[in-house]
Amino acid sequence: MFGVIRDAVEQTPYVALDDAFFLGRPAGPSITKYLGIPYGGAPRFGAPVLVEPYAAGAVRDATAFGPACPQQAIKPPSIFLLQMWYDIVARIARLIYAPPSGAEAEDCLFVNVVKPEKNSGEAFPVVVWIHGEDEPFRYDGTFIVQRSIEIERPILFVSINYRICTAYGFLAGKEVKTAGVGNIGLRDQRLALRWGESSGAISVALQMATNHGDSEGLFRGAIMQSGAPIPVGPIEHGQRYYDALVHDVGCHGRVDTLECLRNVDFGTLRQAVDRSPSFFSYQSLNLAWVPRVDGVFLVDTPQKLVMSGSIANIPMISGSCYDEGTVFALSSSNITTENQTREYITTNYMPAATQTEIDELLELYPQGEVPGWISLFVSPQFARIADLQGDLVFQAPRRFFLKYRSDLQPTWAFLSKRYKSLPLLGAFHGSDLSTVFPFHPSVRETDTGRIADAAIRDGFVDHVIHFINDLDPNAPGKGEAWPLYTSWKRRMLVFRDGPETSVIRDDYRSDAMEVITNLSLKYPL
């Protein structure tokens, strides 16, 4: 047996974990990938369990991604499909919002490692990527590792599977709170960090906010692309979605509905989860399955944890795309009048708000302009709703977070205006991902060189690599210096299409974001 193991590991790149051998595969002349390494067990609607020590003498194949955690089927709104004649929109849509294409399974807790070749005694800084509502294997770290080698700042890239923002990872309701199994997707992430001792971005922020801000030595810096401590309330706010799920799978009337959910046929469960609201449903960013206050992982609302100082005191980068809300406003594009907008915001986001509060909010978010042929598909209310809900969930929480933390810990902020000229969508949510992950199965092989060159010229990836190494994103020779963000100067670096960057003051829609922040504190989702 020993001879077989020796022959296998001598012919293939390998790493020893516990007393087992994991066989990887080369990803170029100086990079090796180790994929699909299990780090825990994922009992349905239960907290993750650390994987048992790997069996002595075992040889494990780590050359392919493990199955992704189950996801909710997402159907884009019909107006989104009207834009598909534009090749760039179609390809970006496939990159960011494509439906699941690979294998999925409930047993899904795996890590993937992309590492440079190592000289004797050399250690690399580690970056852990926490993906959003997508499959982990869409985000291959080979490009960023290769670039880190080219600029002589090598890093080791880790991505993790976890039970993402669907019912599988963020079931809500009083039954979940009583059982102490809220926010299990966040617990998966924490377990993965403990496994490796080493986003998306909202998850990173909430990892900073848990455990009274104690990082337990699991991370020393944070990068958040389009996400911050979000304005969510108690886990009971998700009760209606729990009750609907229980009803749809035939568990209503049972004494222990949670235990019934754990044992129902997975196909039945999956169909019910797929019927629950997604971010492309009419209610949009008023999501069914999100992190909420469970009294264990999150002991208070994320924004109150920020205000109380219960945040990991580490260097961080936090930024947004300029048009965060456009994609999500497509699902409510049938709204065409002032009264319809008022009703939508009141009933969907702030049912407890007073008429005066809604009046003030709408005055600060006037209807937008819809140029040319775009008016055939959406009304001026579209841009208004896009700004409002993009600010509520992404922009205002980021600014609120930096207001309270930037004077206490080294902080850099950015604004992505890449694709700003894109009709209807502009610099939409997720459009900045192509600066770090420029490749995707939908990208034609003939385009890879051009796309890589564009990502390098953009400069963001180099800033990320320098931050991973030095906890400072400033990269020599990469345009304008990236200044620290402070609560009084509020300087942020702006990335556009091409290599040019600039520094602006983070004060766009200031009055509007202040009001919407105060309302979100008073009426959390």
C-alpha cells in the first residue's frame, strides 16, 4: 500500500493533511490547484460539524471542485431578457447572474486552494474568497495568483463552499431561533476559516461583527466589494417564509415542523425553496432568506453592532458599484407613477413608516431621467427605485459602516464606475467582479488574453494583491495614490473603464442616504 501511495504522490502534485495525501493538478508552470477538500459536514438545517481527521495513509483526489451547495433557482425578470441583443450585457449577465450549471449536493462543505510554487521555508499570505449568490467554481483564483507572481507579491487563494443566502443556509422563524440554528451559512464560513486558520462582502462584514468583534486570529484584514453590515432585524421577521415553506412541503400541522423539514424528500424541499421570493422577484431586495439577528451568531442588528463598536479592529477595504440598484429594480419596472412608487416602498420595505417619513424619503429620491429608447422599457420611476433600494441595502450601509469605523481602523474606500455607459444598467451590482475574476466558462478562449490585459490595466487586482500582502492597497505605479478614508475627509478611489483613477469625496446623495439610514435603523428589514 505504501508503494502505491508513494508512486501516486511522486507523479502528481500533492499536499499532506493530517496523515492523508491530497493530489492536486498543475494550473500553469508555477501554480497548483487543490480542489474539493472537505472541511465539514452540513446536516440539513443544522450547524456545521468539523470534518474528522483525514484517514492515515489515504490518497484523496483534489483535482476537481466538489459539488456546490444547493441554490434557489432564479429567473431573471422578462425585461432583462430584452437586453440580450447587446452582446456585452448578455455576457455580463451570464458571468454574474447565470443559473447553477454544476453539480449540487447537501453535503457541500469544501475548500479550494490555488497556490504558487513554494521555495523552501517560504510562506504566502492567504486570501479567502466568500462568494455571493453564485457557484464557487465560477470564481477561479488562478488569475489573481498568477498576477501576484508576476508582480512578485505571491499569494495563496482559498475559496469556500457554504450554504448561501437561501433557505438552506438562512432559514428564519421562531422555530429556528428556539433550536439555535440561525445563520448556519455564516457558521459554515466561520468553520472554514477555523479549518484553514487563515464574501460575499456582506458575509465578510458580519464575520467582523460576530463574537463581539473578536476575529479569533482567523483573519487580519477584510475586503468588501458591494456589501456592509446590512439593515436586517430579528430572525422572526422571516416567519412568513418559514411558514410558507412548511406548508408547501406538507409539514404543517406537525408538532416539530423543523424536524419535518429536515427529513422531507430533498426534491420536494427544493421545489418549495425555488418558489420562495428571490432578488429578481417583485419584492426584490426585501429578501426572504438573509442573515438576521438570532441571538447567537448575531446578537443584535448589524448596524447596532457597528454603533456599539462590536467590530473586528482590522484594516479593511470597502466599496460599491455606482449603480447598485439597477439590476434589482428590473423586477418592479412595471411601476410607472408616483403613487405606485410610494405604495411599493411603503408596503415592501417600510410598512411601519409614517406618511411624513415616506414623503421626505421620496422628495430626496426624485424620479430619474430615462434617455432615448430606454423609455420604451422603463419609466422615470425605474431610476428612482434603483437608487433608493441600492442605497438602502448597499450604499448607505457602507457609508454608515465607514462613518463609525474609519477613524478607528485603517480603511480604504472605492467606487466602481466600470460599465457606467451600459444602457439601462450602468455600473450595476457585481460589475466590479470582472476586475478580479475576469474569466468564466462563458468567455470565449480567443478573448481571454484581451480580458486579462483589461483587468490588469484597470489596476484593481494589483491593489487587492498589495493589500493581501501589506494590509495597504497602494500599488507602485498604479495611478493615483489611494488615500485613507476618514470620517471627515471621506476620500475614495474611483475606478472607471481603463487605467485612469481619481479621488473623490464620498458625499453623493448625502442627505438622501442619511435619511434612509435613519429609517433602516428604525425599521430594519
